[in-house]
Amino acid sequence: MLKRIACVLFLFIVIPWTQAQEIKKSPNLIIILADDLGNADVGFNGCLDIQTPNIDRLAESGVVFTNAYVTYCVCGPSRAGLITGRYQDRFGFTDNPLFASNDSLMGLPLSEETLADVLKQANYKSLAIGKWHLGAHELLHPMKRGFDDFYGFLSGGHEYFPEQLTLNDPFEATTQYDGYKTKLLKNYTRVEEKEYLTDAFSREAVAYIEENRNNPFFIYLAYNAPHTPLQATEKYLSRYSNIKDEKRRTYAAMVSAVDDGVGSILSKLNELNLTENTIVIFLSDNGGPERTNGSDNGVLRGGKSQLFEGGIRVPFAMQWPAKIPAGMIYEKPVISLDIFSSVIAQTSNRVKPKNQLDGVNLIPYLIGENDKSPHDYLYWRKFDEKKYAIRNGDEKLIVESEIHKMLFDLKNDIGEQNNQSNDRMERVVQLNKDLRKWESEMQGPAFLGLLKDKIYNEQHPERFTKQIK
Ligand code: CA
């Protein structure tokens, strides 16, 4: 009898209690994604004219990745790669989606699991904030893609001042860029936001940390700053009266607002004693479009929408005091895909995704358990332009066309100035072969992208008309 009571106690009290303790051990996760931030525009990458003390504090408390990439050189596909942990070409997310609230195929295919979907299996509460850009149809809304909560907008960019948010309904839009004027969504409801957008997003992140202090949480904080339109409040502009170039000055102010947000998040974690077991990641979704928003990619060649380093190599830092030593510099190539794999490996019940991942769990590499390179190869494809890139070790091949290929040694030529393809044809042939092998696993476009706006409108005359159910 006693044995039986002990057995019942064990089954119904000890096991659930142990499980609850285990769940608590899963680290919280905050991914802070900047939009179109130049590689050289944070202090930890050497920026001098813009001060980012809070982003730098994050970087100094953990690891700075110096060879860090995203999976694409513009916003949408890069986000699709990050949030699924898979090369987005595997599921046809080959371009920026259009703002099309009637189209359930215009965005992240339903075959894909997001990081929020998988973390739900480990009892995380999750919030997506800011720019979604993975589909505007109701089936593609963040809360249909694994997130418990949402505060933000569904389009690929947005106005920043509350008085500019005038559309109550996406069907009041009549053009692609009207998506920038929608009122913000809190879950499924339009709200009257009163603050400058960047400040509003920071506020929501801080509140969520407070509300979820006792359970594991995941905040995907996708600022649209410093993506155009260039708009900043006097509070931030006044910090940069020394910058004479107006574009750069406004850009600096927008970055400064993001930095303040990062500061408020780090402070809230400290206040609640959550810093130790919270993974905080900061990165940009693609390189800076220098001429458009006044960003600076430093010594890197090119920028947004290009496969040169300036388009795909981004500022990337991560802190997790429980595991990662402060002040680390990690120089081997990593990619945004690694976030997914790294995080799910830290959950107490080791949750498993249903789809094949392309990322690597970076933690063993950061704590000295593995000194190899996390990736033998990294790949990029711009489907419409038939442009490709592949990195193997320090070598990078860019394929602009069948007859124009460039081979660079990134260790000695980070600025991609010295094309070695003529002298090292055997490597060009081999890397091109490796690229084609990878591409054979990829899919063609699942939807018409941003540059096909006109064609799409012709094919979908009801694009902006609300469908009666
Ligand atoms: Ca972007």
C-alpha cells in the first residue's frame, strides 16, 4: 500500500513539479532585428558618428560575430529564412512579397513552421512586434504562424509618426505603399497608437517581459527602423545636430531610437533578474542601402539588394550570460539560420521541428566544445536575376551570369576588389558545381514579388477589394 502511495505521489506530484522546474530553465529569447542597418553603423563595428551604447552593451556582454550573414539581401526573404531556420528558397520565398490581404499564397507558405511554432512545444509565450512582411492574408498573420501575440503591421515598411497612420482597414489601400499607412494591429484589432513607432515597439517589448517574467518567452522584435521613410522625432534628431548631411542625421536619429529601445529592454531584464538566462540577439535583416537611407557598410562592397558583402553581411551580436562568456569575438562564418537551431537546442525538452533545418546550433562553438567551422558552405540565390553566391572557408564565388563569375578571398580582400576568377578557374568550376548541387534542392517562386507589382495587379484586379465571405 505504502509503495502504491509513493508511486502515485511520484507520478502526480514529483514528475509535474520537476517538469515545471525544467521548463523554467529554458532560456528566454529576444531577437532584435533592425531593418536596413548598415554594417558599420553600430559602435561594436566601429561606428564613430552614431552612438549605440546599449547595442554595444549587449555585444560586450556576449559575442560579436564578425562574419555574420543573412540569407538574402532584402527584407522579406531574409526574414523568412530567419524565422524558419531554412533557406527560404526551399519553399519558394524568393522575393519580397507584395501587400495583398486577399492572397493566402503571398507570404510564408503554410508548409513552414516558425520558431514560435516550435517554441510553443516548450511552453514559450511568444510575441511578434513590428514589421511582419511574411504575408498580409489572415491565414499568414503572426498569430496563425505560432505567435501568441502581435503588435505591429503586416506590410514591408511603415510610416513612423502616429498621425500618418490613417487606414483603418487594409482594404482602404489602393497601392502597394498604402500598406505603410495602416493603423497598427494589436493582435487582430486596429489601435490608435500615440507614440513614434520605434518607441511604441520598444514599449510593447518591455511590457511583455514584465508580463511573462515567470514563464519562458520569445519576443521577435522586428523594428522597421532605420528603413525608409526617413522620419525621426526631435528627441533623437537633437542628439545629432553635429551631422550636417540631413539624410545621415535622420538615419542616425532613427538608429538612436532603436538603441534606446535596446537599452530599455536590457534594463527591464536586469530589473527582473532575468538577464542571466535570456538570450538576446541583435542583427540587421540585410545590408544598408547607403544612398537610400544614409547608412554605411564601411569597407564592404555594395549594399542592400546585392550579393556583395555589403548586401548580406550584417552586424550581429548575442548575449546569454548563463552560457556565453562576455567579450567574445567569433570570426568563423555564421548565418541567421543558426538562431533557430541554436535556440531550440537549449529548450529543456529539446523540441524538434518537423522540417529539415539549414542552421547549426552555435552554442558548442561558442563555449569551446567545437573548434571547427559551423558551416562548410553558405549559399545565396537571387532567383529572378539568376545571381548566386557561395562561401566556402574564406573563398566566395559570386555568379552574376554564366559568363561572369567573381572569386574573392575574403580573408585578404574583405572589400571584394580583387577578382581571382581568371587565375583560379578550377575553384570557380568547383564552387559553381557546389552551388548547383544546393540549388537542385530549392524551389522556384511561390508568389510574384515586389518588382512584379504591375503584373500582379493586372492578374488580380480585386487585389485591394475586400472579399465577402
Ligand atoms: Ca531590410
